[in-house]
Amino acid sequence: MMACAHTSTIRKVTPSTRGCEECLKIGSQWLHLRICRQCGHVGCCDQSPHRHARAHFRQTAHPIIEGYDPPEGWGWCYVDDVEVELEDQTPHDGPIPRFY
């Protein structure tokens, strides 16, 4: 099993929004949400039309996301392309709207 070299970037974060930040701005739908464990940006998954979580990674180089909708308890490193064990889960800041 390959190890992630970026676990030192994991932080306790506050969610930026109660849904995909960019999809909410443009009125688009998402399938699942991912939260950046470095800054708290909430974006949509790779199966969503706009893939905003991955776009956030490309713009910022923040490597690790957490499955966030529903809280799924797993992390993923975009750089190393591996699952990352997280010590904690980021709590939701109120109800998450459904857009799938």
C-alpha cells in the first residue's frame, strides 16, 4: 500500500459553504461533496458535472480532500492518488441541500 507524503497538510477546517461553493454560485447540480482539509473549501466530486473539488486542487495545490456528503470518514490525496486515513471528520455546518 502506497503512503501519502502530504498528511502534514491536514487541518481541522470550517466548511466554506453548505454545498459546492461554485455550484451554488452558478445554480448547478452536484452528486457528492468533498471538503479541502487544508482550507475548508467545499467542492463537488469528480462524478459531478463541474468537478469543482479537483479544480480547487489544481488552483491551490491543496492535496487532501475528505468525503463530505454525507460525512464519509475517508480522505483522498490528489497528488499521490491514494486514500488517506483521517483522524477526525469535519462536521456539517447545518443541513446540506441535495442537488442530484
